[in-house]
Amino acid sequence: MAKIMVVDDAAFMRKMIKEILTEGGHEVVAEAANGEEAISFYKSCNPDLITMDITMPEMDGIAAVKAIKQLNSEVKVIMCSAMGQQGMVLDAITAGAKDFVVKPFQKDRVLEAVRKVLSA
Amino acid sequence: MLNEYDVISKVGQNVLAGYLGLIVETSELQQGANSIESNGVGVALQIIGQMEGQFISTMSTATVKELVSRMMGGYEVQQLDEMCWSAFQEFGNWFVSGIATELASQGIQVNITQPLLHEGDVTYHSINNYTVVTMTSEIGKIDVYMQLEEAQTTK
């Protein structure tokens, strides 16, 4: 079981991802609605893993991953975005994400990504 | 040349059939339209980048309740609450992000804006015609309107 922070500006997506992770035996320790909140909550919650949306107000997910990497270079992040084009995936991986899950996704795809990233 | 009907149909099938398990028939209004009337609900997003334009999807309140219910794993929707509206925004986001991914595969780089929702009587007017695609399934009729043109800066 891992402590996970979910970052997405859509309340529906946070709820959906939280349900998937909880059913998979994980604990969602924080939910953030933008990149700035993600950085703040990361400092206070120190999660084992982060699921991160890309397109968000205030600060997008790519910028947030870069900032959190400055705090912990070993941080484990899975990007969860509907924008699945190759350039976006490359930007995310370059910023420091370990995997990229395209929305809409099936439960198994999310849990498999979490399992792989945690065991890497 | 970009075939907007093909792009909308492919992405619509991916989202509605591939993810939500609906059997969908698509048809294109050949004449297009430069105004859109809706008395149900709708979601609108802008497409920006190498091509620019709008995406608007409209449907009845009954259909959006069924759509959101499916997105929530079958949870029965009686009233459209905040979580339902968030889900409907996400439907628009999934659809237009899918279109952006399709465009990227054809070498066209675009981004999208935050989804805007409407409810009740709305009429959109435009100088240019929209490509109009109707997707019919067991949850009802979903109309998709899209217009895209090459961005001024890249001409």
C-alpha cells in the first residue's frame, strides 16, 4: 500500500482516481487542484507517489513536476492527462514523470502504472 | 486536407464506444451550420495553436444524466450536481484532447482551453460554418459542432 497524492483540477477526476487507488489498496493522503497546491501539499504530506494532470489553472502539471523534483529528485510521478500526443508525453517524461496514462483510462491501466512505478 | 468529420467520428467512437461501452452511429449534416441552438446542455472549448477554432457539444438534459452516470460507473444521476457538471466538463476535455491527439498525428500541434458549460436556451452564432456530427446511441443524441482553420500566424 502506498501513500498517494492526486493532482487534477477536475473534482470528478480526483474522485475517480481516488476510488481506483483506494480499491487497489492504496491511501490517498492529499488531493490538489493545481500545481501550486501540489507543491504545498507535497511538502506537508510527503507521499510515496503522485498522479499529476497536465492542463490546470495557476500552475500546470509539467511545471509542478519540475518544482517538486527540485525538492526531491527521486519523486515518483505518473502523469494522467487527456492530452496524449507524443510531444506532451515527451515533455512530461523530460520533466521527471515516470509514466504517462491517457484519459479516459481503465482502472487496471492506472493500478498497473502505480505498481510498476513503485517497484522501479 | 483535414477531414473534420473523420476526426470527430474517430474520437467520438473512442470515448463513447471504447470507454463508455456505447454502440454509436455517427452521421454528418452535409450543409453544416453557422448557428447552434440548444435547449439542453452543452460544453464548449477553444482549440488554439497551428489550427484554431471551436468545439461545442450539445445534448438533452436526459442524455447528459445518462452520460455522466456511465462515466461514474453506473451511479444513478437524479439531479445534475457539482460533481456531475465536473464530469461533463471532463467529457468535453476528453473529446477535444482526443481531437488534439488526432491532429498531432497529422503533424498539427494544438492546445485546448478550459471547458465552458451551458444549460438552458442558448444560441451560438458564427461567421463560418461548423462541421456538424450527430452521434446516436442508447443514451440519446449527442451533437458535435466543430470549426477549425489554419491559425493566422502560421499562414
